[in-house]
Amino acid sequence: MSGFRLRGHAAPLVPFTWQGRAMLGAQGDTLAAALLANGVRTVGRSFKHHRPRGIMAAGEEEAGALVTLGEGARTTPNLKPSVVELEAGLVARAQNCWPSLRFDLGAVNDRLSPLFAAGFYYKTFMGPFADTRIWMACERLIRRAAGMGAASPLPDPDLYDRVHGHCDVLVAGSGPAGLAAAREAADAGLDVVVAEADFALGGDRLSDRDPQELAAALAELDALPNVRLMARTMVFGLYDHGVAGLVERLPAGAPWRERLHVMHARKVVAATGALQRGFVFGDNDRPGVMSAAAARTYVRRFGVAPAREVVVAGAEDSAYAASIALAQAGLDVIHLDAREAAPPALAERARAAGVDLRPGWVPVRTQGHALGGELRGLSVGRHLGDGRARAETRLPAEILAVSGGWSPSIHLTTQARQKPAWSAELGCFLPGEGEVLSCGAAAGVWSREGAETSGRAAGRLAAIALKATRRRPLKDADPGGDEAPPAALWEVRPAGRAFHGAGKAYVDPLHDVTADDVRLARQEGFEAPEHMKRYTTLGMAPDQGKAGGVIGLAVLAVARGEGTGSLAPTTFRPPYAPVSMGIFAGPDRGPGWAPVRRTPFHAQAEAAGAVFVDAGLWKRAWFFPRPGEDLTAASMREAAMVRATVGVADVSTLGKVEVQGRDAAAFLDRIFANPMANLPVGRARYGLLLREDGIVLDDGTVWRLAGDRFLVTCTTAHAATTAEHLARWRFRWPELDATVDETTEAWCGLALAGPRSRAVLEALTGADVSDAALPHLGVREIEATGAPARVARLSFSGERAYEVMVRPEAAAALWQAALAAAGAEGGGPYGLEALDILRVEKGHVTGREIDGRVTPGDLGMPGMASRAKDYVGRALMEREGLLDPARPVLIGLRPVEPGAKVAGGALLHPLGAETGRGIGHVSSVADSPALGMRIALGFAAGGPARWDGKLLMAKDPISGRDVKMRAGPPCFLDPWGERLHG
Amino acid sequence: MRLTCPFCGPRDVAEFVYEGPFSGAPQTERPALSAAPAAWVEAVFLRDQPRGETRELWRHLHGCGCFLDVLRDTLTHEVRAVAFADPADAAAMRAKP
């Protein structure tokens, strides 16, 4: 007979589905409790050996079987049934088994197990075949066979929330110690958060016989205004400066599935309890083997008997609490105590409860059913000391409840770099001292009264540390508190020759790591715990040392011929237990991924039919299609319109930085590679800025608005970095009287370009903007459509052109007036694509050319780098490698066959030497209406000086298209700049 | 991790950018513009990797924009002190009514 629900457990029924079968659980169950109550013993197959596994624990230390929850896009694999809250309609299934849970073909791995020792795959398949196709093919199969559950390939339909929280004291855990600590800190007036990973508050108190006492204590605490009790909330990590990561699972029906709390806590109290560990013996992983504490929890908290026939095998006192609870529930209990003498008081209580007590005995190996492998009995023997025993007799058992000792959950203090220390007396690691306070079982205090004392002491210490009380520290409880010391029992090994073999003895069932694997690791030279862990995968991934960490270290220490006195744990890393990836993405996905920046002209451009394109975070008007036009047709028409009449483009995204002060001119002179100090008031100048290492950072224009007032414009892509660059250097030159302020969003602007642009500007300003009043590169502060405006005569297209900047509130009026005036001249709006065509025709560079690798010389502008002054980047620009005449320099390229379409990014090769990386690349392409072909800019070693008039092959390895092109200077149109004045 | 900006108060580290090691004097952060390339190579490319207390320059870029002089322990990640790195900012703060 398997598990069943005990009489007297009255809770509403909850329907759920396991392996396609409808079942009923009780409200307040975990999935594991409900499965046990329904008589389910085998819950899954193990990761590598495909052994049948059942429920082994009642918490995060579950190492028996992982399950998959949900269906379709909500499929969540690799969950521990012991921590899954049973909700109505829950759908769960076993994983890592095929074709069915009980008849799993992969179980052949278990028969071949000598082949599957730790390191087997790598030694066998990788050694001779490393990096070959054979290894890659094998790896695919191995990974499938050694499987965890499969995640859904569909996008996660659920929402995840993220909040920042603050509190004075964060208490992790709501057991006896945690609640006492919270109460003490709250009484000092502190703002307290209690986070409990379980869906029910109370920790070990949930297994009390009288649930009313806990309910009253919780109600009292909850009534305090300065206490927040958070169930379903796990503290998964502690980070610097008291920042804790909490993941809160919200109940079904909430708008979010989970919520990440970034909790800024002034003090953290770890009341995280302790995990019971077993010890190792033959076939200690069968369905039916579980921890003694778990058996007690199922009986007491959930009212579920895991089975009728139980053997408890303990090496320490707390096993008695389990056998007493089970016997009181009416189960048949045989208790094996590995110690020679049972603790008298506990023994008497156990016997009184009807426990059949057998001191000095240990399990040697379990037996299972031929079909399915579930536990049906075990061989036991007298403990001969040091874990040695000879199988003497057999006991029938459906449940074997094991207790080898307790391991305090020291994960949080360890994450806070508080080094734990081994206590030989208690047989466990105790948390290290430090900023994070530990109390209760997490500090090795086992008894209920001790835990409460310890919790109060921690709460008081927190209040003292935060100066919330003048009272003195409370006396803390000492670790331990058992009647008799535990036996240092890690592994039962058969004395003499085991006739039937010893069976497989698991240290970490979750990763199928056996005690022999640990010894093999040592034998192969992986002697240090950190090496052994990586060789065997013991305690890694979801487990993080919960199930087998301490036992593995002890087995290793014994194999090394050392005592366990010098044990040091391997590093625990966050998260304490697996958390969904979704909480880290939080709301930052889909439309929430990044903010959208729209210019003040956006609505007008949209009304004018603009198609927008992403430029960084900006939405920029890309082209304004007429019916039937695609991108190419529209942009070519727009570019031709600019050359023929006039176009209006939104240039608001250009970076803008204002530099003011008595020394503003001197400042800019040091920043720019070309001279700026001598720029007259009312004039603008093109400029290049270098990074410290001599590479071009950006290009832009400098407008001198007044003697001590300048406007620097820079490219959209580099706006932020250029502004930071200027601010950084202003800081480094405190002797200069200058201020730097980024004003990119304080002004918006339109470019008016084309031979008729002056007429448009006249219409906008009503001012005299004749060539005498506003010559090429002139700057004026006048009014446009009644609003203050900054106007400069600058050209990116090579045409007569103006930039008009106004405040955002004047944008709508400016756009309407500019479009009306342009329309009257036969022009209209143009977009980013046409802007790009026009600049490529003129050989003007943008971010495609200023790509963080080029010098002024590479851009064909060596003259821009002044030799008469010092400026940022000059020293390193003059390094030998950056002055090499063989560096790739900007060139222009036109196809030999006018219809050929070269692609951006193509590699350039001399004809006849078309292999390898080539001598340069194509950076920009444009379908030029002025030239009637697709032209390109690019870089070629030696530049125009070497290649002018010669042929190059542009090879596009992606499309496989090769285009033969003739090189020349980068300017294709109006090389003398006559159109600027047209 | 949080830094306590002397102007804005305690803020999440995401608002700040790290600008490099700090000597304490803005004007000595870099060689003179006229210095030889070797001095610039040293300043731009070579980094110490201090263990323990270290002085760093940060900027509250997504806040007040001030440059900050941060005393930090690279071993414990403890932030010991945050002050204005620019004497002008400190003076302006003192002059605040």
C-alpha cells in the first residue's frame, strides 16, 4: 500500500491533473503532498541514469524528481513538486522518461552505469574526437539522453513585475526564529519585512499539532503597521550594500505571474532554517526513500501518510520527532538509530508512542519491486563504526525515512562573503559572523525554544545596529540543543565482500552523482572540493549544495584520508533556488524594451504621410511616399526635388551642446582638431572631434552666437557621447571659464535645402536673408514664424541650404509655414533616406564612416587636423600606426555597369586578387538620381591617391553578388561647391 | 548598489557612470595636450588594478550631471565616501541658501 490521506485532515478538495489523470488534492497541499496522498510513488526519472525517483523531501532540498507544469506557452520544466503550491486545475507531468514513466527505455543507462561514471562522456567522446563532427553529433544525442525538462519554444505570455523596495530589517524566513526576530525589531519601531518562500507562513510551526497558536501569532504580527509579511516570496540572493533579490510568486489570477523586489534593506536577518540531509547507502534513491523531517511534515502539516509501513533510519535526535509523529498517526514505525545507545528520554517517548526502536542498526541496501523499482524493503545490519555494516537481515518497508543530520541554510550569509565554519560537534557548517545576522536553525540552534531566543537576540542586535534602541543585547541561544550528540555518519559501506553487490549509493540524486563518482574524481586528481564539484557536477545548478553538498565533501575528505574537521564548503551562488528568467526581463520587453523618442515635428510628419525608421531610440521620418512609391522611388524623387527646387527635412535629432563663458572659444579650440578660436561671431564652421586615442569621435558644426556663446551640433548617433566628452574635458580644465550644457531636446530644427531654399527662409522669417546678410556659413538669431529662431546657412546636401532651429512649442507653426512655402516653390518634405542619398553624392561622412576606427586622414581630411595647435587626441593620433600611408582611406565608387547594385559592407579587392579580407570595404551606398546609378563610399588601402580611376571588385560574401567598380575621389557631384551658392 | 550623490542623495548605481581612477585633482587627470605620445599611452591605455581602498571618478550622468569623487573598497565593495569632484560644484553647494 502506498500513501494516503490521514483521517481528520479536513480541507477543501482541489482538482488537478498528473500524467493526464484527474486527481484530487487538498487545499494547502504542495503538489508533492497531493501526489503522495493519491498513492503516487514514482514521480520521474533521474537526469542521467534514468532511475525511478519519488518524493524525497518537503522543501527546496528536494532531489528526487523534477516535474513539468502547465501546457503550451505556459510550460515550465524542472520544478520541484515539494515546493509547488497545489492550485485548482494545475496540470503536471513527469519528465525525462520515454515512452512512459514506469517503462522508460533510457533506464538501460542504469544497466550500463559503469559507462556513465562522472567524466565518461568527455573522456570517451571528446578526447579522440574533440572539435570534430563526430563529437558534435554525439553531443546532441548525449544532451538529449541526459535530459532535463524542455522549455516551451513559445514566447512567455505572462507578465512580470519589478519594484524597488526599502525596509529597515529584512527577515528571510518565517519560522520560529524569523517571527521572533521580526517581533523584536518591530517593537523597536523598525520597518520590518518578513519574506517566506513557502505559500504558508510559519516554517516548522506549520507542523505543530495545534495550528491555532501560529495563526494567533501571525495575526498579531500582521496587525503591526510597521511589519509586512510576504508569503510566496523567496530571498534568492544578497548583493552589495544590503540589496536583496526577492522573487514573489503571485497567486493565480493576478495580473503578474511573479514580481522581483529589489529590496534595499538596512539590515538582513537570515532565519532560513536548516535542511535535513540523509546519509549514503546502497540504492538510497528509490521511490519511498525520503528525509525523516519530510515524512513528519507530510503527516503533520499535510495530513498525508506517505505509506503505512515505515522504517526511520537516523543518526541523530531529530529522527525521533519523525518516528513519534508517524507512530502517533497510526503508522507502523521501526526506528534504526545508528548510535550504539539511544538518547534515553527520546527513546522512552518513542517507545510510548509505539515505535519499534532498534539502536545500533543502519540500512545497508534497499530492495525494490521488480517492476518499477519502488521501495519494498531493506537489508539492515549492526553499525560496526565508521559507517561499516554487514547486511544481516531484511525489513519490509514502503517508506524509508532517513536522517543523517542537519545543514543550516547558510546560503545568504555565504553570498554576503561571511565565511562559514565547520562544527565537528554538530556535524554541520555554521554561518560566519558579519553584517548579515543568523538565527534559529540557520545558526545551528535546533530546539524550538532556542530558535525563539535566538530570533529575539538577532532582532535586538538589528535594532541596536540601526540605533533604534538603547537596550542591551539579549542573551543568544547556543547552537545545538540535542539530548545526545549525532553520529558522524556519512556513508554506510558494506563490511567484507558484498555478495549481491552494494548497489548504487547516491550523494546527489538530482545530478546522479554517487559516492564512487566522488572517489573517482579524487583518484583522477580532482582533490579540491571546487574541482570535485566541477568534475562530478555535485551540488550544482538547481541544487546549490542543498541535497548532497555536505555529504559529498565528507566522502571526499574521507577518501583523502583526512577527517572531516577541515571541511570548507564550496561557494554558494545566487539564486538560492531557481527563479524564472522572466523576472529579470520584467516589464522591459516588447514595447517596454526601450523608450521611444519622437521629435516635435512627429505629428506633422506623420500627417504628411511619413514612414518612420528607428535611429537609435528616435523615430525619424524615413520617406514620404506618394501612391505607388516604395522606399527607393520615393527617396530618389525627394533627393531629385532637393537638387531641383527645395526640400524640408526634420533635423531635430542632431545633438546640440551649448558652450558658454569667457574661455568658451579657447575650450573649443582644444576640443576640435581644427581651429575654433578664430571663428568670428555670426559664423559657423565644420569641425572634427577626436577621442583621446586619436580616433575620430564625431563631426559637427560650431556656431558662434556671441563672443562667449557657442552652439555645437553633432550627429544624432553620437549626440550623447559627444556631450559627455565635452563635459568631461570641461571638468579636467578647471582653469577655463566655460560651461557645457546639452540642449538637444531644447531646440528642434528643419533643414531647408535646394536652390529655392532662400525663398522659403524669407517666407518663414520675413527678414533679409540675402547672401550679404546671411552668407554661406553665416549664423543669425532672428524670428521664424514669430518665434525666436537660430538660423545657420549650412549644407549637408551640397545645395544652398539653411538650418532653422526653434523651441519645440514653435514646431507646428514652423513646419506648416515651411511646407507651405516649399510647396509654392515646387518642393516638399524629404526624409532620412533622401538625406543619405544627397550626402553620399557629395561624399559627406556620417556614422557609417565615423565608425570608431578612423583618423582624420582616413576620412580624407588630414588638413582638418591642425598642426599649429594642441588638441584632444593629437598626441595619440600621431602614433606611427595611425600615420601609415597604407591605411584605408575614404574613396568614391561607381559601378562599371550602371545597373549593378553594390551592397553596403561589401569587401573591396583589387581585380585578380579577390580572396581574403581585401583592402577595404564599402561603407555607404545610394541610388543616386543625379548620377542614375548606385554609387558608394568606402575605404581602400591607400585611398584615392592609390586607386583613382582604377577598378576594384566589391564582393558581398552574404549575397554572393560581386560588383566591379571604378574608384575615385569621394565626391560625385559639384566638386567645387558651386551649388552651395546656387 | 547605491551611491549617495552629495547633490541628489542616495541613488541607484544605474544612474551613474564610472569615469576611471581619480587622483583628486581634475587638472592632473590627463597629461598636457602637448605631452609626448608615451605619456598619453600611459594615461589612456594602462590601468592599475588596486586591491582595497581606491579613489574613483564617477558622474551622476542621469541625475545632476556632477562629477563625483568616490572612495571605494574594491575588496568589500564598500563605498566609503562620495564628494563633489569639481571644487566649483562644492562651492556652489555651499553657497546654496
